[in-house]
Amino acid sequence: MIKATINGKKEFTVEGTNLNGTAVDWDLIEVRENTFHIIKDSKSYNATLISFNAEEKTMVLNVTGNDYEISIKDKNDLLLQQLGISAKTSSAVQFIKAPMPGLIINVSVNVGDEVKKGDTLLILEAMKMENVIKSPRDGKIKKVSVELRKAVEKNQVMLEFE
């Protein structure tokens, strides 16, 4: 089971092909990388995956001209939430590592900058998608280990907090 929250408001439960307990019948075809054509209830939709952050389980999806921010919680996240345990130990994060290999296309912070949780730190381009890397916590940047237009490998340290 997966719980999806759209734009921080609407929540949906997804289990197999069921949405909120109701079977969903739809056709989906990838027309090009990260772009899809969907037919549901005799209506046609175009959808493009704008960004995806696997670590935070979030994505931005543009459907027929409207952007939707989607966050996902799987069964493990839901269990931890039910037990009152945070799935993320974000206050203990010291290093920001590359979630995948890619190219640094924007660095928004410098050494000594104060950042808040959710602030954009940098943008990593991977597989023709721009991945916005956001701060998992409030803090001060101790070290920036990447350069603009330089490649990074998966798990390479990109930033360090004090």
C-alpha cells in the first residue's frame, strides 16, 4: 500500500490498481522520456515528470498544463509514522550526497550560508531531468564540494553542514 499526497492537501491510498479502494481502469503510454499520454474515462491527458527526488519520495508532475507536487509514503513510512517515529533523521544529516550520477547545473549556496529546511541547495541534472536538492534541515554550510557544470557520481559528497 502507498499513500500519495498531492499539493500537500489531497490524500490517496494506492494498492495495486485500486485508488482509495476503487479499481482504476486507464491506459498509459510513454510517448518520450518522462512524457506520457493517459486515457481515463474516455478523457485524454498529457503528463510530464518534471522532477523526482527518490530520497524524499517526492515528485512534480505536470498534467495537461498544471503542476502537481506529489509526496509518497510506502508501508514502512506509514508504520513508522503510526509508531511516532520519524523516518528521517534529518537533524543529524551532516553531508548531502548525490542520489544518482549527474551534472551540477546550479549551486544556490556558498560556504557560511545559513539555510532552512526545504531551501534549494543545488540542482543536479540526471537522465535529462532536473533534480532539485533541498536542505533536509536548518543549518550552516561548512563546505561545498561540487562545481558548476561538473559531473558527480552516486553517493559523492556534494555539501557538508557545520
